[in-house]
Amino acid sequence: MIIDKTKCIGCDFCLVICPLSAIYLEKKKAVIDQHTCVECGVCKRSNICSQNAFLEDDLNWPRSFRKVLSDPVTMVETTKVTGRGTEEMKTNDVTNRYKEDEYGFSIDVGRPNIGTSIREIEKLTKKLASLGVIFEEENPITTIMKDLKTGVIREEMLNQNLMSGIIEFRIPREKLKTVLNALQEIEPEIGTVFTIGIVTKFSKEDNNLPVIDELESNGFSIAPQAKINIGLGRR
């Protein structure tokens, strides 16, 4: 994103609208810090600028990847949907992607006002790859990996900043504690926030989510306000 300085009147209204504080005033004109900007488009979509000074720049690869994961209205080429992950992660009761003997994981790295970088995400993908997880092939983060067995991401991507990114993978149920312990172990090394989502097949027989019992028995507390997605539709 760039600002047309011939239109900007220096009102500074746009400074507070940027989720990553990438806009500042210089000589009474708004300027975008191109390193910090993640191309989310909030400044333009908000219509905060009365002069329509925000302009979308032509983005080349790899910078264009910032927009793919930071702008919620941008379609991701690999998934053909908007958003940072795959639809199936949130609608498993319809798609049946993750079976009864496995868990699907989503690691949401970064968030508005904090952000993240591909370099931070790689710390997690390398740790997870060492455990033998199976990365979701259509996930945007997976598509920029150089090697799925090591979790190494292509060098030209590492300095790209994002609002947030999602790592998706699956594991056999017996690896649940191993993966969670590994994430706890690497947490101090991650320079941003990350949250963990677990996708499990709902048991109609006992009306229970078996992952809750497994988590609690392994010493992981469950927040009662945790997010649960239920996919509605036909198989």
C-alpha cells in the first residue's frame, strides 16, 4: 500500500486505523513503513481517508504473499477461498477429513497489533516437522516450504511480515502429548503470540469430545469459553 502525497492533508486520522502501526507522519504527510506494512488493506477499506490518498501498489513476489495472508478478502490460490487456512479445518463434521484415530491441528501465529514474520513461523514448522507431523498440502504456509520433512521454508520468504499465519497438520492420536509438550518447549523462542486449535471427530455414541479427556489427563487445562466450530451442510 502507498499514499499519494499530493492528496494527503496530514490529518493523521489513518494512524490509528493501521493494525500494525505502520503509518506515521513525516513533514505533515502520512507515510507507510514498507517493512512493517503487511498489505492487509485496512487503511483503504476503512475509508478513513477523506482524500482517497491510499493506493494499492503492484505487488511482486514474495511481497505479494503478505496480502494473501493478511487481507481477509483476498482469495488464496491454493485453497480457492479467502482466509489463511483451509475450510475443512473448521467443518470436519461435514468433510470428515480427520478420522477417529487422528487429530487435526491449527497453530495460529500472530494477530492484529502484534503481527508475525515467516521467520518466526519457520521456528514452529521446523519443530513440528521433527515430530513427523503431516502438513496440510493446500495450506498457504505449507506451499512455501522448501522441505516438508524438515519444515524449512524457502529463504526468500523468511523476511516477509504478516498479520498472522496458520500452520495446519495432522497427527495420530497417540502423538497428542508429544506435540503439545514440544509447543510448550519452543514457546519462549517465539517472538509473537500463537494459539492452538485441535480438530477432532465428535463421538455421537457418548456425546463427548474425546480430546478434552486426553488433554486434561495430560495436565493441559481447557478453557470453557474455547472456540468450537460446527460445520453445517451435507457430505
